[in-house]
Amino acid sequence: MIHETPIHIRYSDTDLNGHVNNAVYATYMEEARIAFLQEVFPGQRLPLVAASIHLDFRRETRYPEHTDVVVKSWLTRLGRSSFEFYHQITSVDGEVLCEGTAVVVHYDFETRKSAPLPDWARQALLPYVREREESNLRV
């Protein structure tokens, strides 16, 4: 399954040249992860921390030419205590603008260490595990 999160680009997301600032893509991915987790675990909070984030920029995202984007998200790996999100940020007409991954870790805030994912969480996440679909675009 693929989760989709629509995001409206704000003028404040851009630099002086009208480009969406590179740091903002990480925020778009974070918004998508939050929406994903709220849908998969409604009313529940899974204690997670980000372990790594990686971005590959594919095309310019310019304002006001792009006023909205869509973040498509799924999982490419489901480990014992962590899982990897794959995010594809596209224009509303499907042009790939940015691709990225984020590894999140199930975390015990009392011991300050990673903790195994509960079976119920693993079962809820399994339908979202699929192969990574890299774009053919190279910058």
C-alpha cells in the first residue's frame, strides 16, 4: 500500500529565487510520516525517533508554479526495532521532485534505548512494505 499526503507549499517555504528551500523537503517528509502513523495507528502513539534522513533532489520545486505537492510514502524495510520510510515528493501531475528515506526507531524513553516493535505494530505496518521505486531521473 502507498500512503499519500497532500501538502500546500507556503511562500515562506521558498528562498529568494522562488525555489522551495532544501531543508523544507525534510519537513514535508516529516508531515507525511505523521499523517501515515496517524492513519495506521489511529488514536495511538508509537514512541519513535528519527535515526537518519536522506534526500535526493530530482527537479526544481518553484513557487508559484508549484503550489501543492503530494508525498507518497511506504516502507522499504521493517526490522526488529526500526523501519525505513521511502518518500517520493511529486507535483500534483506526478512529476518526481524529490525522493528520500527516513529510518525511524521504536524507542524506550525510560531506558533511552531502542526497543523491539510490538507484534501489533508490526502487523499494522506490514501492508505498507514494498520495493523502493527509484525515479529514472538523475540530476
